[in-house]
Amino acid sequence: MIRRRRMRGFTLIESLVALAIAALIINGFYGALSTGSLLDRRANAQAEKVLLATNVIDRVGIDLPLRIGTVETGTQNGLQWELIIGATPTTDMQLGEIYPNELIFVSVSVTDPTETTTPVVLRSIRYAQSPL
């Protein structure tokens, strides 16, 4: 009578296959996590730029003069901003007929000098104050 040997545990090949499958799954999770953290950093940087641009636009007419032809620049928290106040809208505004001296167009651009991303640009339209 021939005795059969009872199998105890896994063979080397089975262990290597299981290890390879586990490595693929872990690699997929790592890729998803690293992409998520990259997108989170980009979103936070973009939100910081928008917050600075909003802050600058809110200061127009209070700390910054609301005069056509005004160009101001500044730096805050490592971000550079530029404020331009003009009498003509930009080409992408698609406005109807505008009467002379009726509206003032305010544009704020915020860039990060350490990045090559496109700047955040916020625009505002204000009524020109009529002379008394």
C-alpha cells in the first residue's frame, strides 16, 4: 500500500503568485491615493488664489482707488496679484451695447511665481459714479 503524503501549506509557486497579485492591488491603491493627494494640493492652491483675488476685488473702492487706468500690483503669501481698472470690457465678456462712461471694468489676476499653471482671473463690473 502506497501512502500519500498530505499537503501542508502552499507551494513556492502559489506563494509567489499570491504575492504578485497582492503587489498589483497595493500598487493600484497607492496610485489612487497619490493622485488624490496631488489633486487635493492643486485644489487648495487654486482656492488660495481665488481667495486672494476676491480679497483684492473687495478692496477696490475702499483701499484701492476705483479710477479708470489704475494698475496696481502686489504680493501676498508668495502669490503675485495685478489689478487693472479700465473703461472697456475684455473680449470674452460678451456684453451688449455699452454707453460711454457708464461702466468700469475691474480685473484681478493672481499667479504663483513658483508654478507654471495658468493664473486665476476674476472680473467685476462696477457702475461709474456720475459727477454731482
